[in-house]
Amino acid sequence: MSKSFEIAIVGGGIAGLTLAIALHRRNIAVQVYEQTAQFKEIGAGVSFSSNAVAAMETCDGELAGSFGPGVKSAFDKVTTANGWPSKQTVWFDYYDGMSPKQRDEILFSITSGCGQQGVHRARFLDELVKAFPAEKTHLGKRLQNIVEREDGKIILNFTDGTSAEADAVIGCDGIHSRVRSFIVGENHPSAHPSYSHKYAYRGIVPMEAAIEAIGEEKARNSCMFLGKSGHVLTFPMDDGKFLNMVAFYEDQNEWADDRRLTKMSTREDALNDFKDFGPDVTKIMSLVQPRLPIWAIFDTCENPLPIFFKGRIAVIGDAAHATSPHHGNGAGFAIEDSALIAELLADELVHTPRDIEAALATYDKVRRGRDQWLVQSSRFVGNVDAGLIPEIGTDYKKVHQEIKERYSKIIGFSPKEEAIHAKKVMHEKLAL
Ligand SMILES: Cc1cc2nc3c(=O)[nH]c(=O)nc-3n(C[C@H](O)[C@H](O)[C@H](O)COP(=O)(O)OP(=O)(O)OC[C@H]3O[C@@H](n4cnc5c(N)ncnc54)[C@H](O)[C@@H]3O)c2cc1C
């Protein structure tokens, strides 16, 4: 090992595993502590745009190949692009989801270098798990508290009565992060995400049935159906064998339990919410599984975290900036975080506890603005998609302009350039 310090990662989701792989590939000692008895993800889709794919490559670093599979090769094994050659750069084709016409025309398209890349979450996680040494993962370890010992070591105590020590802790423990509460205090408003007053039905449809229902172009390629008080997106996944559907609906009520963000619902409930939508939406919805999960969309929009680190404890991914999914980039930005933290900790000047703190302070300084912009912008775009911004409404020219500008900020980003800039910032800090 080229470094004498060891990093503890709390949480083995997309943020935790991509960071673990990125550190391991840089010869940095790292252990992952995950609360569940086995790594698990839900059976729904998640999609990535070109910024996230570039961040995966940065996670893998210069030694790509010599360590076996990395983040990018894990992703390459499971990703599904749009089905048509002419749609390879399309992120989404936008349609009027309320239109009564069956074969409606595209309002506009948003494009990016690699277009739409959809994966089945559980399969992606399986591949990430394979790219990290099993002996460095500790399952059934639910973090309870963190204390700093007099000698500077950070002690993690788990609910099963065991503990572990490390030189720094990175909380990748999701929207209800325990690590976050050690940074800002349990009673700080930002320790608790809030309800965006939207929920989402997540369904899967066999591709052949989807083609029969809405035609080949819409079924095989990613679509966004704009609507009133709701909107629906679809994209192909699993080598085009299935179509993933996410249907967002505006909720006037409060969510009953902010610790349980999912509940089971039915296809009939979904069809009832979307009964005023056009035939493309209702036909796809009538093909999803009879019982399907609803996800309450919580985020940190109303109470953003004022800082992403404290000493040698930091948070990344949803633990730092849980976002609504309307930019399709919560996981993508988590991977951007992983890439930058790994680059900073691997820097040749980082050795001592003070250096680690400087690296985490630099991560906070460089990433917090972009990460928190995503959270704010995503809420806004969710309302644009659902026709809820009065000055935009269903003026599709304005809708197009708004989404295009915001999306170009997401994809017009280079993780490598960010790392170069961040290292300069960190070197200045270390020289003080
Ligand atoms: C409906 C919906 C659709 C989405 N679509 C997209 C999309 O298309 N593209 C995209 O980029 N993003 C999307 N997102 C966002 C994305 O799902 C999240 O941003 C991403 O999963 C966050 O990953 P994470 O690793 O930070 O957190 P999580 O995936 O929540 O992982 C946290 C991990 O930490 C563990 N953990 C929690 N507490 C503890 C503890 N105390 N001790 C130990 N372990 C603990 C958990 O068990 C879990 O394994 C979507 C979100 C939703 C709700």
C-alpha cells in the first residue's frame, strides 16, 4: 500500500461501492460497512448520462485493466442504450403525454454524447460487488455512532455491538444518513430530508408487449411523456428485453412515514392517477406488474446540508445531497463525488490526518455547489415536466429551452478537469 491510512466507507450502494473500487484501484486501504445482510438493490431501472459515464472512467483511474473489472466495465456489462441507431445520442424524446393521439409526434429531443444508458439497478450492483475484494466488505454492520479516539483514530460502533477503526470515514449511507447527523448534529434541519410532494410508480413491462402497445419507436427508445400534475418516463433495459417505467404524480398530502419511503401499490391505483393522460401512457401502465412499488420523492432541497465534511468525516451521494430524480442524475452525481474523493486522497501530497482533512475540505469546496444545484434544479424541472410552472405551462418551446440549458450544465462537465482544479485548491491549502 502506498498510503499508511485506511478509509471506512459506511453504506454499500452505488456511492459506497464506486468509491470503494476507486480507492482500491489507487492502492488505498479501504473497508466497506453495509447494514444489510447482503448487498441488495431494487428491481427497477436507473439511467446514466455522459457525465456519469466519464466519472466511472475517472473512478477506474490510470491503471484501468490491471486490477480486473472496474466501475466502467461493470456498467458496460449491464447497460442498455436506445434500440435504434438513429437514437444513440438521444437522452429523451419528449412527447405530450396528455395527447389523445396514439401515434403522436416528438415535441423535442434532448441529446448527449452517449444518449440514454439504462441499467437494472440490482444487476449493476452485482457487477460492482464483483469488482471489489469480498474480504474488505462487512455485511450486517449498521452504523450507530462515531467517536474520535485520543490517538486520532476514528471508531465506528455498530448496532450489533462490534466496532471498527479507521483514519477517515466516508458516509455513503443514503438519504437517511447516520453519518450526516455526526457532521451537522441530529437536530439540524438538514439532517432530515423533506417530501417534494411527488411520488413515483416504478414498473417494468416486457418489451414485446410494450412494442405492441405503443409502437417500436417509443418502446425501444427513451421517452418522456409530459403531462398535467404528473409525467411519465420510459427507457429500455436488460438488453432491450424490458421497458422501465417511472410515473411521477403530484401529491397534495403529506407522506405518512418519512422513514419508509416506499410502499406497495397497484396498477389500478396508477391508472386511476393517470386517467386523464393519453393512450401511450395508459397503455404502458396497463402492462406493468399488477402490484408495483410507489416511491415517495424526498430530497434535501428545502434544507441543504451547509457542509459535506467535519474533520475526517465526510458524506457523498444521497447522504450529502439527496435529490429528486427529475434530472436522472442522483446516482450519476454520487459517482462524480466518488471520482473526486478518490483522486484527492490518492494525491502524492496526502499522507497525514491533516492532509486527509484538507482533501475532504477540498471535496466540500469543489463539489457542494454543483451537487446542491442538481437538487434545486431537479425539483424545478420536475414541476416543468408536470406543467406546474405558471410562466412556462405547456409552452413547449419554453419547456425545451429550460430543460436543454439545465441538461447541458449536467453533461458539459469533465471529472478529470474538476480533479485537476481540485488538486490545485488542495495544494494551496496544504501549503498554508
Ligand atoms: C424513483 C427514482 C428514480 C431514480 N432514477 C435515477 C436515475 O435514472 N439516474 C440516477 O443517476 N439516479 C436516479 N435516482 C437517484 C438514485 O437512486 C440515488 O441518487 C442513488 O441510489 C444514491 O446512491 P447512494 O449510494 O448514495 O445511496 P443508497 O442507494 O441509498 O445506498 C445507501 C446504502 O447505505 C446503507 N446504509 C444506510 N444506513 C446505514 C447505516 N447506518 N450503516 C450501514 N449502512 C447503511 C443502505 O443499506 C444502502 O445500501 C432515482 C431515485 C428515485 C427515487
